[in-house]
Amino acid sequence: MSVTASVSEYVRRPSPRRCARCAHRDPLATQGVSIYRPIIYGNTATVLSQKEREALPSPDHTHRWTVAVRSAASGENADQVGGADDLSYFIKRVTFKLHDTYPNPSRNVDKPPFEVSETGWGEFDIHIRITFVPESGEKAVVVYHHLKLHPWTASGEPEIPPLDVAVKAGPVHSWQYDEIVFHDPYQNFLNILTSHPVTHLPKAKRKPVPFHLANPGSLEASKGGVPEFTSLMEKEEADRLEEARQSIIAEQDRWRTILIEKERELEKLQKQLAGTPQHS
Ligand code: SLL
């Protein structure tokens, strides 16, 4: 059984929407085409042992962590989240902008693996700028990741357990699935993309799931080892997004009705006011 997807599964044609910059592109050949690549970004963290801490220049550091951008599918038997495919055929550079307490906080990574490993004591937001190969003619994209060192809680409330408790809970994983979509790519870039097949996400769950606060119900299913994304999770996430979209539409309708009512009321009161004799 092959784990690589046929190219067409990652190409959408025609694209439902036209983008503004298409006019400047090579005419026709690739118009209406959207092609995407599934990626994940996030971090893994472990508690340092006393011995490891003593060996560091900063013994106040409590954790070792790795922040990374990887392909979504995990390699066979790999001991890491994602990373089955090498993304360097379309990603030229990933810049990880760390907290200013780190020396030279802006870290450029120009070849795979696109990751930075460090030690530290605190959580913070990391800006991740993904620059594409020049053939793409695409602007860089920036995503944000909150470095997670402490175990997940379903509520999202930070709870920092004592280090000996955290050690027992095992490594912490915090990963976000995303898709890089290229609308109307240059023909040359499209050829590059389609000549690199994408490893499929497994349909069924083989490992723990990557926990995310968007899906608090998955806390138990996320425990017990290195997690892995599945196509079911991808679908569930799409369903959650659709559900959220529907509830926003419903909310908008509700507020629009309220606004209309209030405007009527205002109009009525203004009329009443205009009809009232003025007192000085
Ligand atoms: C916090 N707002 O207070 C965050 C900041 C900074 C973390 C966290 C490395 C420090 C160093 C480090 O862990 N910085 O190497 O000096 O939690």
C-alpha cells in the first residue's frame, strides 16, 4: 500500500475565488488552480533532569524544547510529530523569533529540519515566518505559536505542576495543523510542487492524538506518547470550523434583528421628542 497521495488530491481546480494579483501572472495556464501542502507547526518540551540542569550555563532553565515547522504526516516508526516529507522544495527559510531573553532571538533556518531547540524556563509566543522558494513568487507567511512547556489542562487554565510531577507526565506536545494554499501558482512552481508527492495522513488513529484546546474532549486520547495527526482529525477540525462559521452567522443574524429593533425604537423616541413642547 502506498502512503503517498496522488498529486490531484492536493490540487483544487478551478479555485472558487480569483485573487487580486492573478492579473500579473502568466496568463491562463494555471488560472483557477489552488494547490496546497499540509504542514504542522508547534513544539515538544521535556523537563530537564537535575544533572542536565547543572551542566547548563543557566541552571535556572527547567525545560528543553524544540519548535518546528514540518510536513503533517509522521514518518513510519518516527519518534516525532510529523516530518515525513522534506519541505525544502517549497520552503526556503523559516525564521523563528524567540523571546528577547534569548541571545540573537531571530533564528533563521535555511535547510531542513526547520526547527530550533533550546532550553529555558518560561512559555512565550514565537513568531514563525515561512519564506518560500523564489520560484513561487509568493510572499512569506507568518504564523504564531505559544511555546508550551507545562502539561495541558482541558480548561486551558495554566497550571504549573511541580517538576517531579511534570516529569512523570512525560513530554509536552503542542502542534497545530495548517495548510499552505497557493492560488494560481506560476507554471514552473506548480511543476515543482506536483513533482513532490505528499505523504498521506493515516485514516485511523495509531498513536495518541495531538491535543488542542479547540478540541478539549481529546485530552485523554492525547496522553501516552508521541502524538500523530490523522485525516479523521483533519476532517473533525474542518467540521468544527464549519460549525463555528454557522454559529457566527446565527449570532450575526440575531444581532442584526436586535439592531433593527433598536433603530425602530430610536426613531419612535426621536419622533416623540420632536412632538414634545420645549421647556426652558
Ligand atoms: C514568562 N513572559 O514570564 C514569559 C517570558 C521567557 C522565557 C518567558 C530563556 C531565558 C534565558 C527563557 O526561558 N525565556 O535564557 O535567559 O513566562
